[in-house]
Amino acid sequence: MGWIAFYFNLSIISKEVVVLDECIFCKIVKGEIPCTKLYEDEQVLSFLDIMPAAKGHALVIPKNHYATLLDMPHEELKFVTEVIQKVAAATMVALPEVEGFNVLQSNNEVAGQLVPHVHFHIIPRHKDDKLNFAWEQGASEMAELKKYAELVKGKIE
Ligand code: AMP
Ligand code: ZN
């Protein structure tokens, strides 16, 4: 691991956690950059987004550095998912007039991922807030849906 860590600028900060030196969220994990912490355990960290879409906008990340969702081991994804549920539940009861929330997760630049350390947004929603995650709904034909289903189904492992 020593040589691999050197080559990729990785740091092993505990038995469990490997971070990437130049990654902003890894710096938060290491405590080199401050954050407004909501939750922490051995594998997972949650903190408030510094440029919130709504008050209480939270992020949940694995402490280990993975660029996208596809890079994460299943076990760690389960831990992260549990924390998403815990933080979302707390947000719903703790913050005034929060009636719902969106969980948003972007992978790769084309999808709007700015920080290449996998993270989940929990965005509290209020009645009549101006947030808009709506997209123009497209048309579909059964033959085309079937074609795309066949393409994807064949690759599910
Ligand atoms: P994304 O576009 O999904 O990659 O979102 C990255 C999010 O990270 C943005 O909403 C930023 O506001 C947030 N962010 C970037 N740097 C920090 C930081 N130091 N502390 C908290 N949130 C951050
Ligand atoms: Zn990182």
C-alpha cells in the first residue's frame, strides 16, 4: 500500500480510511478544511453545504475517497445510505416548515458533479420554494423503451 499511496497521493488516515491529498472533501475528512458537521462515524461524514440550495442543505459522503457512485464498494454504499436516511429524518423534524426533501447525487462533470468525491445532497423542501428540479417530460414509444431496457438489462451484474 505504501508505494500505491505515494503514486496516487493517497493518505491512510486510519485503519479504515484512505483519502486523496488534493481532494477538497478528503481535506474536510482530515480536518484540514473546516465544515459544519452534522454526523460522523468511522465510514461516513455529513456536513452542511457551504453554498446551500435551501437552508439546511446537507451533504453525506463516504470518508474514503471515491470519485463516483460506481467506484464505491456495496458495503460502504449501504453505510452512506443509512446516514442519508438519518440526516433526512432529522432535517424533517428539526427544521421549521420543511415538508419534504430531495436526495441528489451527480456523477461526472456532464451530470453537474463539481467535487469529484462521491457525495449525496439532502435538500430540504418548503411549500412554495423556488427550487426546480423539473425537466421537460419526453415522449416514448413501447418499442424504444423495450430496446433501451434490453440494452441495460444485459449489463446488470
Ligand atoms: P456537486 O455539484 O454535486 O459536485 O456539488 C458539490 C457541492 O459541494 C456544492 O453544492 C458546493 O456548494 C459544495 N461544497 C464545495 N466545497 C465545500 C466545502 N468546503 N464545504 C461544504 N460544501 C462544499
Ligand atoms: Zn476525496
